[in-house]
Amino acid sequence: DGLALNLERLAMQFHLRMPKYKVFCWTQGETDEDNEVNQATYTGKLETLATMLLGAGYDAFAINLVGLRTDRPGTWAAGIRRAQQDVASRFEKVIVGYHHAKDFVELSLMGDFIHYSQAGHDLLGKGAAK
């Protein structure tokens, strides 16, 4: 918030207009394995969410690709990542915000078996903002 406030003050000082974007950023999917959500079901629900958000006036829907779980490193997460990428490819205003959460286990950026550490969240946020 401090950075945004400083940018707004700077813009006002130089009589510039700051563009405002309404973007919904989605980081989710690791627990769907426990709920036995398959790739087709996940795709359908993510498409519904994208349609609702864009219909509600969001300028974009950014999806951060799902990472891995330390207790079950397997192929399930790869299927969800494919579903996320598929949805992003079919909607003009749906984008992939961050691609590398799958590397967080190897980079020791996990807080526990399923949740990212604060450093992981920081990296994810900075990467998605780009």
C-alpha cells in the first residue's frame, strides 16, 4: 500500500494520471487432490470463475500455476497446471501470472507440506506483479 500511495502522490505532483486496473489473482489448487478433483472438473470450475469475474468488471484474471506438495510429489499437480494453462489460453483476459511455484519444494520455499513460506509468497507476488 505504501508503494501505491507514493506512486499516486508522485503522479499528482507531476499531474499524471495513474491507470487503475482491477485484476483478480488466483493462487489455489494444492488441496483439490484431497478432494479428488480431476483435471476436467477443475477446468470447468475455473472457467466458471473466469466468466464470473470478467463479467463482474475485472480487467483481467491472473492465475498463478499450482505448486507441488511435499507429501505427495506426483503427476496430479501437473494435470492441474495444464488445466490452468488451458483456461488461460482460451480467454483473452485470463493470464498466467506466475509459473514457478512447482519449484518451491526444491528451493525450500515451503512452510509445511502444502503451504508456501512467507519467502515463497513474496516471490510469487513479485513474479505475478510483473
